[in-house]
Amino acid sequence: MLPSWARLAFAVFAVSWGANQFAPMQLVYRDELGLGSGSFTAMLGSYVLGLIPALLWFGRLADRIGRRPVIRAMIPVSVLSSIVLLLGTDVPALLYLGRILAGLASGMAFGPGTAWMKELSGGPGVGARRAAVSLSAGFGSGALFAGLL
């Protein structure tokens, strides 16, 4: 069985992958759906509508109730955001909603996940390195693979 920090690293990796896989796909959506530059920008910005409040609220909540409940609640939100984005390939409103949900899942994962990684990892700086690698690998992989597709 994988250590707790490795399972958490995978969850953080998966959410950060999902956060960045949309940007290259948005070019396809723009061309296929005929979205203007305002819609294009607003769709990218809708992610922030979920991200910022989630970062502010779920970090404090995780301090009060623990990291595990927040991370466990994040998983279905992340899955739901992916489903909504999949269903929204022809419906711009669903793309906006999916991006807001992706921002929410990201905010639930990034702060509490990084703090929990530090708590699960021994030695100074180990948890921060593990969290940074998980986040960076997810961000890079999501954009890379979506761009290749």
C-alpha cells in the first residue's frame, strides 16, 4: 500500500492536471463554438470564480475540521467538474459551470493538500517539495497532454 503522502500527492496531481488541461482545449472550443474573445477570456476567468473563494474558505475550514474531510469532499467536486466539462463540449454555459467547479476543486485541494502534505512528510522541506512536485507535474502534464490532443 502506498504511504499516505503518496496518495495525497496523486490527488493533488490529478486536480492540478484538471486545472490546466482546459486552457489548450479552449482554443478548440473557441473555433468549434465560434466564441468571441470576450467569451474566451470570461471562460478562463470563470475558473477564478471558484478558485479564490475556495482557497480562502477551505483553508480555514481544514484548519478547524482537519485536512482529510476537505480533501475527501474535493474528489467528487473534481469528478463532477470533469463530467460537466465533458458534457459541455457543445454548450458554453456548461463549460463556464465546469470551470467554476474546477476552480472550486482546485481551491479545496491546493491549500489544504499542501498543508497536509507537510504534516504527513518527515524532515524539513520534504512536504513542501512533495507538494511542489505534485502541483507542478499536474499543471504541466494537463496542459501538455491536452495540447498534444
